[in-house]
Amino acid sequence: MVTTSPSEPVLSEAAYFVMTTQPEFSPAQALQVILTGFAVNKGELGEMIVALLFTLARDKAVGPANDFGRPCTGQRWCSLTELLTSLFCTPSAPSDDHVSVVASLGWRFAAGHPKQTESSLAFTFQDSKVYFSHFIKVHKKKLVHVKYLMCLMLRGAAVLCANGQRAVDGIIPFLFKGDEIRLDNIGVIMFQVKNDVRYSSSPRLDLFHAMDPCSLGILDAPANIPVIRIVFALAAQTPSIKFVKYKTSDTCTTKGSYTTYDFWASGLSPMILVPIGKEPNTWHSILQASCSWGKTYSDHSALRMTQRRSMNPRTADDAEFWERWCKLDSI
């Protein structure tokens, strides 16, 4: 969903006040009503779901609002590690299928071969800060650059990328050290969203290689500030949060050099994602609504549904889309 005036920090703060002080209000249920009860273009990949997950994680990390709508902590920003631990559940006993995100190591990509770092995410980003209260969808791909991301952060805005943006669906900028906003102090959390059962709980390394911050022009090469890359496989049946492993024998193809902490998050489960809480059914309903092309052809009459599908041939793999002009079983 896109509006002509999506970036309204005052309205975002009002929403934060309601969402953190009214326990009877459910953001997930509100989004479900919007997606299922209104004639809106929902999108196909679930970026809005991930934007809501990040927003709720930010609200949890910042803490609830007081009677004047301001955070009780007195600060509207949170640490980067607080954001991630408010998004991903920290396991009591980490495993390959459920890692502790903040305890994970990173990878250094440069000319030659990838090399694992010795510093954990928590140590590397111990002084990093995040400030956003809402997401905006940009119109031009050139805005996916640290210069524009820095300016958007001043307005409290994270980014959903323009249609057709290669390799990345959204970006959250952060301050790497201290509290001075300047170009050489801006890092990025990059994420991709997949709403397709073909993307399971097994990480796809090619998706991460494509999210090269130097080749994409997000950061200047060499990138001196580490990045965080996350792929959300929302439709996966097995919930997991995995640390992405590379082979040190692999040849690096990056145009620059950068350090990254990479994670593969699969499924929509309260075991993995903190904001899901006690509403997994609501979130799965939202996921289905974000990929609802099939409703165009649905009807209580099987004959009418078949006729509708046959009028739009070869657009899906159901037999009705093919049988009037081509027999698939003969190919």
C-alpha cells in the first residue's frame, strides 16, 4: 500500500502512543482488517509484514509511551542490539536452527576468499543506535544510497525500496558509533522478503551474495562500517533463525570489500519472532492476504471458477488455466 504522503513523523508517534499504551489494540489484527476488508493493492512479497515486525520490535526496544506520548525512557532511539533482540527470540540453548543473533560472528568479503570475523555482532555494534518510527516506500532506486538514507533517518524513516530494486527490499539505517550523524558513520540493515514455499528453512547463499552493499551502490567501496543482511522466508513451513555460513574456499566476487552479519529467518512463528506473540493465526492470515491473486477467480460455483481461470490462460499451474488450449500431461 502506497499513499502520496506516507512520511508523517507526528502521526507515527501518535500510532506509537496507541500501540504501546492500549493493550486491547492489536496492530496485527488492524493490518489484517485492512488487507482483507478493503480494496487495496497489497503487494506480493510480504514487505509490509516485515515492516510491521520491525516497527513493533522498535517500539518494544524504545519502551512504552507516557501520558504525553513520549517514551518513558526519555529517548526515541534504541541500540541496534536491542532492536534485534526485540525482533528475534534469544534461545536458552542455541542451535544451528535457532541461533543467538547477537552472539553470532560475521564474515569479511574482500578480494580473495571470505573470512570469518572474531568479533560477535553484540561486540561489533555495541555503540550502534537506531532511530526510525515508520517506513516509506521510495520511488527511485538511486535513493538506496547512504547519502539519502542518512537524510531519511533524520526524519525517523526506514525504507521500502522502489519497485524493481535489485536484491534488496528494505533498508534500516543506523549510527555505527556515538551519536553524530554523518556520512562516514551510517550503516545499514538490509533485508529481503520471500513469500513463496520454494524458500524453505535452508539459506540461499546467492540471495546474500546479491545483497553486496558495494556493488549495489548503497555504501562506497571499501565499506568501512559492517552491515547486517537478513532474508525472511515467510512461507517456509519450518521456523528457524540461522547464521549463514560460507566456505572459506569460495572466491569473492564483490567489487569492493565489506564485513557482514547474515541471517536467514524462516516462517512466522512466536518461537522465532518476538512480535508474533500469541497471535500466530492472525499473522498467517496477513501472509495469505499479501498473496491473494487467487481470489480474483474464486466463486462458490465450480463452473464459474473454471470459466474465469480459462479466460486467463497459462498464468498459474492449476489445470483450468491450461486445459482449454494445451494438455499439460501430454508434454
